[in-house]
Amino acid sequence: MSALLFNAGSSSLKFSLMAEDGAVLADGSSDWAGTPPRYRFRDRAEEAVAFRSPGPAVRRAIADLRRETLLPEGLLGVGHRWVHGGDFRESVRITPEVRSRLDALSRLAPLHAPPSLEALDAAMEELPDVPHVAAFDTAFHASLAPEAYTFAVPEQWTREWGVRRYGFHGLNYDYCSSRAAEMLGGRADLRLVICHLGQGCSAAAVRGRICVDTTMGFTPLDGLVMATRSGSLDPGALLFVQQHHGLSAAEVERALNRESGLLGLSGISGDLREVRAAAAVGNERAKLALDVYIRRLRQAIGALTAMLGGIDALIFTGGVGEHAGDVRASTCADLKYLGLEIDAAANAAANADADIATANSAVRVLVIAAREDLVMLREVRRLT
């Protein structure tokens, strides 16, 4: 039997049909960030399409799978990556009650939840008799201790309103911690700092595959500098722009989620590739954007290392983490105090699932391909 897996983002959709043993039978993606939107199925060339949201993309994917007779009648289940699970501490089968709770959580992840809900509804309409499972990025961080997830705010905020650190990107942290153990001889006690770098960016401290701390907090807006998200910011600045410059809550939300980060710093783009290209030809704002991005990442690595009392491996994952060797090199340049040293040639040649540290480095540096789909498959199998 096989499972169909959907990973809906703010401007893209990835999907895959996987056998129970993890073999990918078919996959594809849709991206509507550019003009025109693009769609890819299996190993075919991308094509321009008209749809600009995940609902039509899900329907197109299912139609293609049916046309190719790849979608079996006895589908094991459909898995959906879900960014913010709130009080959900593990993956769940989606019932009408669960669907209602997911809808209520959408305000906590305004970039991600609406597309995920649209993708879910489309998939359930197309495949109404198949179990659907939500796999939460927040679930991996359910192990955080109270002192790690509690903010220093009035107790009512935490107890009654659920204002606390949740953490995100947990599906990939789950996978990377397991893959790192395989790559480093099967050790069960590894102390890892994992940097998930893509459109969204976060880092986490993991000991023995258990999350100890992470940079994202109540929402996916906290922590590192991202493509269009600000990351950590003095809350006094938010009060200032509202009280003295008349910005509404909606305007602040839009600015922090969609107009900040690399885009706000560079004035060019939230795409790190475009910012790097501009910096290379002397654009000062682009150079500053890169410097801020790297500085905040180094700060996070140092703080998370302190929470672990040292590290055995530093991991780079996600679209930027896997493919931007210069970002890895710049980040590691001032981390030699950790006993960490990368091999320049190995780093330049690395793509994924590679150790780029020198032979003498006391800390291993790994590049690991993000595989949320394997964790989603595991959860679909477990629940169906």
C-alpha cells in the first residue's frame, strides 16, 4: 500500500506518493511565488499554469496520479504537514472536530495555515473515503521543559491564552536527528544544533533525539532572520510604531510577516540567491542583509550550544542550508572556538547528506537533505 503526502507552504505545494517502505512512486510540486506559477509532475519539465493557490494544485496532482493509474484504490492514507499544532502533541487523524480545531489555530500561523486548510479541504473532497492525517511541526518540540517554553509574561497569558514557545520545523528536526545518528555511527546520545534554513529559518538544540530548545516561539515569526519575516524583535518597537506612527495591528502583522527579513533589509528580494547576487556586485543594502542574517544565525548556534553544554555536530538543512556553501562557510568562520573546522573543498562540493568538517575537527558539520515526507509517512502508517 502507499500513502499520498502533501506539504503546503505559503507559496508552494510539494506532494509525493510513497510506498510503505519509503520508496517514492511519484512526486511533484507547484510554485506560485513567481510569474507565471509553475507546476511539475514526476520527472517532466515544469509547465506554466493559471492557479495561484494550493487547492487547484492538489486537485491537479490527484488528477495526474489517477490518469497515470498510480493512485491505488486501497490508499493507506493522506498525510498533511501542519505548521502549528497548538496543544496537539502528536499527529492525529483528521475528524470534523479536529478540522474545526485546525481552523481555530490558523491565526497563529497566518502565512501557512490558510494554504494548508485549502489543501486539506481539496484533498478530502477528492479522496473522501481515505484516512487523512495531520503531522505537526510543533509536535517534536513537545519535549521542551517548562523553563524552555514559558515566556516571562503574566501567568494568565500562558495558562488561559496558550502564549508559550511551541517551536516549528519539527518534522525535519525529527528526521535530521535520526539521520545524523546514522551518519555518525549510530550514537544515541548526540548533542546536535540543527539549522533549518529556507524561506522560513529556525535552529534547535537536540540531545539524544529530544528537543531541548529552539529559536521559533509562539508563532513561526520568532527567531532567525528569514526571507520576509523579521525574526526576533524588541516588542517595544511594535508598541512604538503602533502608538507613535499609527500602524494598525493588521499593518504590523503584514510588515513583520511579509515585508521584513531579507526583503526588508535588502529592498531587493526575500530570495537569498538574489540578495547574494546583488551583494556580489556591491549593493550595500544586500551586503548588510547578509551580514545581519549570518550574525543572527551565529548567535543562535552559540546560545543553543550553551543549552547543550557543547555539541557533537552542527547540521545544515533546508533549501539554503543544503545548497548555499558560502552561507555555511560564513556561519562557521567564527565558530572555531567550538573546535569546529570545515573543509573548504568538501563544503563547496557538498549537496546533501555529507560531512564537510575536516578530519581534525572536534565537531562534525553535516549537510542533510530535508525529508519531512519520511516522517509524515511514518505517522500515516502509525495512525492508519
